[in-house]
Amino acid sequence: MMRSSSSELLLDNQEELLRKQKLQELALQQASVTGASAARSCRENALFYSTSVLAVIAMSAGSSLLFLVPLYVDPAISTLASNFVPEPVTCITTRRDQLVGLVNCSWSSCREGCTSDAYHCIHIYVSYNDSGPTPKQVNDAVLLVNIKGCGYPPKVTCANFTDMYGVEGATYPCYHSLKNRTLVLTHYDKDEQVAIIIHFFAVPFVITLATSVALCVMHCDCRCHVVAHHKRVRRSRMHQDFSDGSISTGVDLHHTISHHSDLVAIRNM
């Protein structure tokens, strides 16, 4: 009885130890799974928030180009393409016409708003002496507030522009175009036009491109899968080897059978 009771106690102790070991193993597995899930959730959250921020930046910069290009970039490029003189000349207002109607208002010296049709317009004509090596007087040149002849307050106020430059006999500095000498501006700065192109086109375009590439790298698999092609080649080679082996095996088997039949025939004789 003592031996049986001691063996039972030993079995109970071993079972208890095994139970504790299993509980410890389960606790370690659960802790590892919890740590992995926590790390995975942190990576997923970081990926989600970074994707959201980059997408908002890309959409904002891309949509801003739709407004900045026609309002600022296109006039700046047209101004640089017209090649105005860097140093001003003296202009004198010779005539001012106030016209009404779409036919007469195909252009205007100053107009507030560049998208709507103009039914009322003002034409201001000036004369100036050319800044070339042999100065020549140019008459009936068109005076514009900018290359497009339009703008938006407070930068462009046509009432002030007309009061200042629309009086006959008024004298003021102006800039004429070297390509079209009948085109005259009241203000021109080449560095300012270049800065407009850089700030309103180059910067948003670079931001849009960089964020788009970052999103593509984060969510697209750009790796080349060439391994599958090699696997196919290996399979074809293996199949060819197996076919060759099967042929050689068949030949050997046929040779063995014929040799055995010859031995049986000799014994019978």
C-alpha cells in the first residue's frame, strides 16, 4: 500500500509539473502573439496615416495647378515670350476710346476679370521713342495693364489705371515689346515673372510628382518576377531527363527478358 501511494503521489507530481509547463508555454505563445499583433497594428497605423497625408498633399498640389496655371503661369510665360525691354522708355498717352459691344471689345487696356466676356472696354493708345541704337518714334501703340489686359482686385484696379494713364498727354515710363513694338506695358520685371513660374508651377508640380511616387512605392510591387521562368525551364529539363531514363529503362528491360528466354530454351534442350 505504501508503494502504491508513493507511486500515485509521483504521478500526481509529474502531472502537475506537466500542467504547469503547458500553462507556461501557452502564456509565452499568447504573449508573443500579442506582441506581434501590437507591432503589426503600429505598422498598419503608420502606413495608413502616412498614406492619408501623402494623398491629401498630392491632391491639393495637383488641384492647385488647375487654378494657378491659367491665372498666373500662362500670363508669366506669355510675358517672357514677348521679350520686353528691361529698361523703361517714356510714353505719352495720345488717345483713349471707350467702346461698347462684343465686336469692339475683343481686347481692353484694363479689365477686371479674365473669364467673362467684356461688353464695355477702354482702349488707350500711346506713343514712345524706340530704345534701339537708332531711336524711332512709334505711334498708336496699345497700352495694357499686363500681357492679358485683365486682372483681379486688389492687384488690378481699372479705375485707378484709367485715371492715371488714360488722360491724353500724360507722361510716364513704360516697357515695349521687342517682338511687337505696338505692345506696351506699364510694369515689367523679368525676375518677378520667373519667380511666378517657379512658385506657382514648379513647386506644386514637384510636390505632386514626389508624393505620387512615394504612394506608388508604398503600395505597388515593382519587383521583376523572373524566377517563374527558370522554374519552367528546369521542369522541362527534368521531364526530358525522365523521358530519356524511361526509354533506357525500357530497352534494358527488353534485353533482360530476351536473355532470360534464351536461357530457358537452352535448358529445355
